[in-house]
Amino acid sequence: MDPAKSVWLYECQTGKNVQAAVEPLNRESAKWLCSDWFEPNWWTISDFLNLPEEQPDFHWDWVALLSRDQNKPGRRAVCLRTADGIIQGAMVYRIGVTSALDATKNATFFDRIATAPSNREELVSTPVFRGVGEALLRYAVAESWFYTLGGRVNLFPVVNVEFYVNRNFRRTSVTDPETNDILYELSAEDAESWLRDCGGL
């Protein structure tokens, strides 16, 4: 199965499902995700209930990430963009890392994944869209399946571990030596089940 070129998001104000395009995230688009590149950016277009500076990704330099990974095999970056031109979520990832659950297999590793601050319940009273994180995750699982990795994906969750646990990501024995964060992985069996449940297979 090919990964989708568009996804459906729930627009909270209208109660309707709207499409967002799956696009490559390039350096120019990535500037809009960085709080310290220029304004407006996705940290300044909304009124927030809490300080956005307290979000783990507030200081991420997406442009530097793309520059570091430019032309390296297996490195990818995509974003979800709605018809108004706004990026609603983005991720940087690697295809072909070793699975933490089965060392004889490969997986896709999320280096960075984030939804727009305007879609975060901890920052705004009413998110603009729901389902952004789910859509990004589903896209990555489908792409992992497409590249014959069985749908395996893993990451170090910087926030909301429960989001991944509820989608059957399993805690592994791998830790980040710098942060002591724990790696979580979606197995091939659970990935296949999830893709079938959402009509992807």
C-alpha cells in the first residue's frame, strides 16, 4: 500500500472533517515551525492559555535538523498542510533503523514529531484541529509498511507517553544516553492490526 497523499482532520469550529495535504517539509517551510526564526510562526498565531516556552519543542531548530539530514539515505521530513496554507503538524524521521523489539528487523524512527501549538489542548481552549498526531503516526506506519518494514515505528516520546501506549506502542529496554528517555515501539503485528482497523489494508 502507498502512503496517503492527504489525510482527514477534524475541524473543531465547524465539526467537519477536512483534508490536509501530506507534503515534504523543506527548509523554507521549516522556518515557520521555529520560534526564533521569524514572526509570524506557528508559536505566535494563537492566544495561548499557558506559556508556549514550556513546551518541549519550543526551542527545536527544525531548519538545522533538515540541514543535518540533507541527502542522507533514509532521512525524511513531511508536514500536513491545510487548504489555508497553515502547517498543522510535522515530523522528521529515519527509515531503516534496527527494531528494538526484534533486532533482526528494521523500523522507522521518529526523530521529531509535533502538532501545531494551535491544536494542543494544553495551550488553547479549543484546538483548531484534532487528529493531527494520529494522522502523522498513521502516515509513518503506512510508509513503514510500504518499505517492507512491517509497519514498525519507534520513538522517544518527549510528551504524552499515554498517547502512544494507547496505540499499543511497547516500552523497550533502549534508553537515550543523554536524556534517559525510554524508546517505545509499535510492533509489526500491532501495526498491521491498526492499519486494517483504519482501512489502510
